[in-house]
Amino acid sequence: MAKKNLNIGIVGYGFMGRTHANGYHNAAKFFDTPLVPVLKAACGRDATKLKAYADNWGFESTETDWRKLIKRADIDAIDIVTPNDSHAEIAIAAARAGKMVLCEKPLALNGAQGEEMVREIEKAGVPNTVWYNYRRVPAVTLAKQIIDSGKLGQIFHYRANFLQDWTISAELPQGGAGLWRLDAKAAGSGVTGDLLAHCIDTALWLNGSIVDVSAMTETFIKERKHTLTGKMQAVKIDDAAIFHGHFANGSLALFESTRYARGHKALYTLEINGANASIRWDLHDLHRLQFFDHSDEGIVRGWRSIHVSDGDQPYMKNWWVPGLQIGYAESFTHQVADFLKAAAAGKSLPPTFRDALETQYVCDAVLKSAKTKKWEKVKAVGKAKPAAKKAKK
Ligand SMILES: NC(=O)c1ccc[n+]([C@@H]2O[C@H](COP(=O)([O-])OP(=O)(O)OC[C@H]3O[C@@H](n4cnc5c(N)ncnc54)[C@H](O)[C@@H]3O)[C@@H](O)[C@H]2O)c1
């Protein structure tokens, strides 16, 4: 029987525009999905760059105004891969138009804006997901399986780092294409929303809610030339953020993210220590999971490095043959494949907008604590509303 199509309209054609388009191309080829994504339309403001992107990735059409894209009857799902300050407006309009919504992270500029997005998407009842893609790196998914099996026992510690070094130069301007991450208006925050948010999403998924935090942030370069005004302007983002806190399960959190760790380009590491076993993962070696099991016989006990490439391990039976690994791009392919399955059943795919709101609340508490220099409670998200109803007809 011929599979049904899911017509995608993507807004934005930068870094994430490429990872998502690649994911849409591959998902239904490697996974048995009930829906097949069709690259129906790409949207961006620069018609020339947009055309080059659309031609390269095989989009059928282009739009230079996202509002027009959302009005189109031939689009089923809107994928938002624009800077953070445009997520809310586009997502809310798309939900109101009855489109499914896939939104890049962080969900919003802050928790209050995120709440509005959750309200609107749940009112519209449309399937949704937020692209915290690291959940779908097979080694990280395997970590979730191992933790859920209870092998670790009582959890004592969860620590995570996300380290980069690309903003150390004081000559680097802020704002505009490519540098919007340094402009608080466009980004909402600095490393907290950009990098820590990834660590927080994975942590909430693996180890449950964070209840309170004590944080510090630093802005090392206080003024930078703004690309759009040509003037020196105050830098309002956090260049580095560090926090500790408590998880609801009683374990302790220790997190750090920075763009000033010379030598590190995108080093995301996490470690979780339980009474019986520990797990460690590192983005630079993303196909491996480090596992220590205290119940191993003493003479062979030690950290083992699991090469996650076997058919028994998450997602891997759909790829090559045991022993051959996959990489970063495939985490997006996995999210597309999982979304296609959920959407066909009228469901949202975790992390949903509501799940991503919890991450937003932790980010808010981190930024607030850094200002007040006090412990701050993380706002509770509350229960999800009934699942989205609108399946793909
Ligand atoms: N999941 C991840 O690991 C990951 C990684 C990088 C970025 N992101 C997120 O993805 C989003 C985009 O980041 P990026 O690195 O692709 O940025 P980018 O700067 O490479 O691309 C942004 C794109 O949005 C377009 N754009 C901006 N405003 C627009 C508007 N009003 N209408 C239409 N197009 C508009 C730009 O022209 C560009 O094509 C951000 O929210 C970012 O936080 C997520």
C-alpha cells in the first residue's frame, strides 16, 4: 500500500536548515515510517540564498514570507529553524492554522513566552516536537534504557558540560546573520539557552526534574560592535554559565557551559553516578557509551567502552551492519522518523513543547539565580493536556 505523504514547510535555511533537510531525506529510507516527508516548500528572506538552498536539497517551492507559507493548504507541518526570537510568533501562527509544528530549541526566549506557546499548541491540538536532538544519539538513548532498567541503583550525581571557544576574540561583532547568538534580543540568553539547554533537556529526560539551582554567569567581553548598527553596544548575553542544584530524586546536579574554553569546539559531556553503576558520554565520541558496573567480578571490573553499533542497540538495526557507526546527522534523522510515527497517530513526539518548557524554566532559574546570587526554585511545569488529536488524514 502506498504510504501517505507529510508535506513539510521549513522556515530558515542555515545550519539547522541543512541538518533537518538531510533528516527528511533519509528518515523514510532507513526507517519504516507510516508517513513519507515531502520537501514541499522552503522559506527565507533572501530569495537568492533561499533558491540555492531549495535547489540543493530538492524543495519543490519557495516562499519569502513565512506567513504565506503557513497559509498554504498543501503544507502539513511547519519546521522552525530560525533564530530564537522568531520561534514563538511562527509556532503560534502555525498552530492556529492547524499545522503540525517542529520547533528548534530553545523553545522560546524565556519561560513566559514558552507558556504562551504551550497554551496555543495544546489548544490547537496539533502534533509537535522540539529539536533537542541529543536524546536520539543511539548511545544517549541507550543510556536512557540502562538507567530505566534500574541498573544504576540510587542516583547520587549528574554532571554535564558544554564547552566551546568561538567567541573569545573581542573583535567578533554581535548580531546579524551568523552572529545573532551574541545578541540577547535575538537569542534570549547566551550559553544558557544555546548550550546548557541541551544539557538540561538530556538531564531531565535521563534523571527527572530539577527542583532548585544556584548559579553564576559571566560576560567576559562587555561591549562588541553590533553588525546591524555598526556601533559598539553592551553585550547582554551570558558568555559562561555554571550551576549546581538538586534533582527531585535527591541527586545533585553540576552543570557548566561556556564559549571561552580554549581548544573546545563543541564538547558536550555527561556523567551519571548511581550506587551500583555509572555512565559517561561524550559528544566527540558520540557512538560510544562508557559504563562502569560495580557488580562485575573484581579482577575485570573497570570502565567499559560500548561501541554502540549493534542491531540490539537503539536505532542501529536500521543502519549498516554491526561494528559500523553513525554520527551527528543521524540524530536528526531519528527525530524525523520518530515524529512521522507519532504524527501518523495524531500524537506529539517528546520532547514536546511542554517538555521543552521545563528546560526553559530551568534556564530561567539559572539566569535569575546568577542575578540574585541566591538559590532559586525551578517553576513546575504541570501535567500535559490530553494528547493531540489531529492525525494526518
Ligand atoms: N538542535 C541543535 O543542536 C541546534 C544546533 C544549532 C542551532 N539550533 C537552533 O536552531 C535555530 C537556528 O539556528 P542555526 O544555527 O540554524 O542558525 P543560522 O543562523 O545558521 O540560520 C538561521 C536561518 O533563519 C533565517 N531567518 C532568520 N529570521 C528569519 C525570518 N524572520 N523569516 C525567515 N527566515 C529567517 C536566516 O536567514 C537563516 O537562514 C536556533 O533556534 C538555534 O538555537 C539547534
